[in-house]
Amino acid sequence: MKFARIFFLLIFFLAACQPISAPPTPAPLPSPSPVLPDLLSIPGEALQITPAPHTTPQALLNEAPLRPSFSASAEPSTLWRPPLYEAPLAISPYDHFYFTRPIAVNTVNWPLGDYRYGYYFPGLEVVHIGVDIDAQRGSPVLAAGPGRVIFTGYGLQLGRDDPADPYGQAVMIEHDFGYRGQALYTVYGHMDRVDVIRGQRAETGTQLGLVGNTGATTGPHLHFEVRVGSRYGSFQNPELWVTPPLGMGVLAGRMQEEDDDPITSLDVELIYQPTNKIYPARTYAGRTYSEPFFRENLARGDLPAGNYTLHFVYDSQEYFYPLTIQPGTVNYFTFHATKGFSTGLPTISNISGLTPAP
Ligand SMILES: [Zn+2]
């Protein structure tokens, strides 16, 4: 049992920011072990969906946000607006935007398009278990929430201060708050310099170090993870835990094949109706951890609020489906190869026993 766990962790950890030139690793795909799967998978009475209140001033919503293109090319920081919602934010009872971004808002701070959570690294059979943020070398790395520093330096994966560690110089924080009774952790990797020591307290925005190029990277960037449960607990898609920019929302989806298996690595387009701008997304590769309530296999943040058309081709058939993104909340849809689409939150009958969010 212990061996199996270690092996499982190894697969995930090795997925952190592998260089593109590394040989393909045919990684066996571990079974998904979402937190509290039994409690949360009971079908039952549908929740009443109340539209998320617009907490954003209307003027801000009317103003077309200047959008980064989620490409590797960094845009000038002065283009970044609007600012982020303040953490913690939970408009829906199942939202948990508890963290702020680990890179300041006036810097490039959005996930790289091909390095989101759950994506295969291009050319590699390993699943990415965090997001990569293409920040400039030397940019301050900031604590995403308050807590205690429980790891610093080399060796997050390999131990013993190993300078060959794929995470490079890293910091791990155990946060002051948990999620439904379980501990929450954030991880920051590839730093050139670490400015905190083990045991130290960090507040939101405390400088942890500088963006760098240590560990298995192909260029300076920050690798950022959210983990739930234990230090080596289940990985989560950070886009579901980090506050969106003002006027923007997050989409989570569960897309299943005929036999209920998740549809993997399916490219999906979100076409923003006012401008026809396309926001690409992709379902998770293989099996990886999902958020316990949404059990998503697709999530995409930083979407301007408004109406979209979801577009994809599956099993030689082209699909178009209208979706509305509400700002400051997780918007949810499901697609099943035989049952079609649904929107609204997942249905559950009993979440008693889960402790309230902080
Ligand atoms: Zn990474």
C-alpha cells in the first residue's frame, strides 16, 4: 500500500514542469481519488440555482476588459486590468476562491495556455498538476494566502536538499484555513531565490522569493499548485481556487463518454459572443484529481462575464452550446455523449458532515 502511494506520488511529481526535450514517459494513469467522493457523488434533489449577484460595478462590466491572449508572449504589464476580486470570495456556496495570485496584478500573472492544470505537456505523456505563470525572471513571488511556511529550498519532490529536484527552489505553505475540514497547501516552484524560512508565518502577499529558472524548466516561470488534504494530498486546479479578475468568471465542466469515462484531452472553444474572441480550453488528460464537488475534467479561468458559445467536435460530431459566464463565480456545465448538455451546479443530496468553508 505504501509502495503504491509512493509510486503514485512519483508520477505526479515528475509531471512538474518537465523540459520539453525530455524523452516521453509512458506514465500509468492513477485512478482519480477525489476528496470525499462518496459523499459528493450521491445523485438526488437538484439544488436551486440562484443567479450569482453581480458584485462588480456595472461600469466595470460594461468596459471591455483588455484581454491577455494566454500565449507565451508576455504583454506589457500596463495592459493588465481590471484588478482581481479580493480573496476570499465565494458567491456560490460551492465556490472557494480563497487565494490571490502569486504574482502581482500589475505583472503577467495568468496561466500559460498550454501549461494549465490537467494538460499533457506537449509531446509528453505526463499530466501537469499545477499552472505555470510566465512571469519575468526576478518578479516577486507572493504568498497566495496566510499560513505557515512548511518547506523551502531544493528537495520538495526528491528530498534531502537535492539540487536536481524538478521543482527547483520551492516553497510550500500550509494555510491557516482549510476546505471542508481538510488542510490546504500552496506550492511555488522554480524560484531563483527564496526569501522565507521554514516555520515562518506568511501573510497574503508576503514575498516568498523571486521567479526563476531552477529545477526542470525550459525558461523562467512560476509553477503554482494547490493541494487539499495533506502535504501530499490531492492536487487541485488552481484556477478554481484563485480569485478571478473583476468582471470575469471561471468555467468548470464535466465531459463524459458514453460509458461515463471522462473525455480526455478534448479541445474546446469558448466563443465570446460580443467579439467572437475564442478562449480555448481542454479537458484533463488521463485521470487526475478533480475538485470534490464539481468533479470537473475541464476548468478555465479569466473569462469575461457574458454569453458564450461552447464549441467542440466529439466523435466526428460538431457541437455548439450556449453558456453564460457570471463574474466572480464558478459557472458549471456537463456534457455526456448520450445524455447531452446540462448547466447549473451539480446535484447532490447530502453534504452534511462537510464543515463550512472559512
Ligand atoms: Zn508547472
